[in-house]
Amino acid sequence: MNAPKTSPFSLAQPEAYARWREEKLARYPEQLADLVVEIRDLRQLTSGERSAILERCRRANMAIYISAPTADKAAVRQLGRQFGLRNLDHNRGADEDAITALRVQEDALHGEFIPYSNRPIAWHTDGYYNDAAHQIRGLVLHAVQPAARGGENALLDHEILYILLRDRNPDYIRALLHPQAMTIPPYCEGDEEKRPARTGPVFSIDNSGHLHLRYTHRKRNIRWREDPLTQEAVRTIQEILNDPPYALQGKLEAGWGLISNNVLHTRTAFTEGTPPRLLYRARYYERIAET
């Protein structure tokens, strides 16, 4: 997809990029506490609460909210609707309402997938294996019950990764915008193909000029375009994410949540408590409105 002429992410607009970059870095939060907003009711935000969340999402594409502990999935869905998040991704492993209960599950449907285990998860954006028409642009993670130990997240705005790469070599961005930059192989159960291979760009720019990232830090079963510049760009991403500047760390406690434009994130390994760890995950095809 060609970038609109007004987008700072267009390589054809270096002046717009320079202005945007300066403002982005000047306003970027220095610690996780800078993203936090306390809210009274997930179902009905006050105008001040909604404005505070939007302000943080405009700065960093994410906000952390603190509310009273609840296991009400309808409240999580209503929170999303207040930010224009409506079209949920009915991904494999999700519940019938398309909101996923992230907990340790060892059954045949969930057991082989890391999000349903207590193992660590490396840097990724959600839904990187989705097709182009169903990219995950908005994400809500709501903590019902945290782990007894571990389960912390690291968070990094994908626009920051774009800056770090473009500052090193703008041609890295050009390579990662290529429609065949990254291929996720098909997923099969026995002889049955459950999901075909997905090929697409790493970075893309939508018709409104917004930047989207499709990425996983996993090394196994990922096919990168076999040209020297793409290979060099991928090595540079991996180098940056091994010790990323600007990353923010923290743990979602009961009633806390992350609302974001599907930023890069990780999860450390964890030890279960009583009751066991439970998060709700809502993936959306829209970005957060007004960001």
C-alpha cells in the first residue's frame, strides 16, 4: 500500500518525518507510570478518563488503566466500544464471544500454543499470522487474576522501532515495506491445513497515514525475503529488541489493563497462584479512534 503524501512514515517525505520524529521523542513516556489512568467504571468512562487514555495513546499508542477488579467480559467489550473498537477477531482459541481467556490450558486446542502456557513470550505484535484483510490494529488486555510470580510485560511502541530503524538506514524501512518481506508458514494438524501460509510486509501504512507493524521475534518457522537488505534489516530489528531503548516494563494486576494500537510486547514466564492467572484478550481490526 502506498503511503499518503502527508504521512510522516512516507520515505518520500523526509521533512515531515523529521518534524514528527522530534515531537514523538520529546513526548514519549519515560516510565510505565506515565501511561497509567485510573478509571471508575469500564462500561462508562467519564470524559476526563477517556481524554486521559486518548492522550497517552496519542503519545505512545498505548495506555494502562486501573479499575476495580472484574471478570466481566461484557465490561471489557464495552470499554473497547468507547474507543471505536468494535470488530473483534474470532481467532482460534478465542471464546464464542471472540474474547480470549488467556490461562494455562493443556487441551488439544490450546496446549501447543505459548500464550496458553506459563512459558515466556518473545517480542511480537498480535495476529502477525493473519491475512491482510484481518490485521490486528487494536488490542485490549485485561487482567482478572495475575500470576503469583512472573508474568511481567515489556512494551514498545512500534513507531519507536520505526524511528530506530530509519535512523540507522532508511533502506531498512523500504525493505520491510515490501509485500513479501515476511512469510508465516501454514499451520497443519496432521495432513489437514488449518491456516495457509501468510506473506506480507512487516511495516505497512494505511490510507490515513497510520503505521502498522506485523512482527514476531521467534526464529523458528519464519521465512524472510531472501535479499541482503531484508536480511540485514531483520538482524538489526533483532539486535535492537535484545536490549530496546524506550521499552517500558510492568505487570498487570487485577483490574488493570492495556489498551493499545497493537504495540510490540513480551511476557515473562510465570508461576501460578490460587486462583490461577487469567487475562482477557480482545483483538480488533480497528485502531483506537482519534489517535
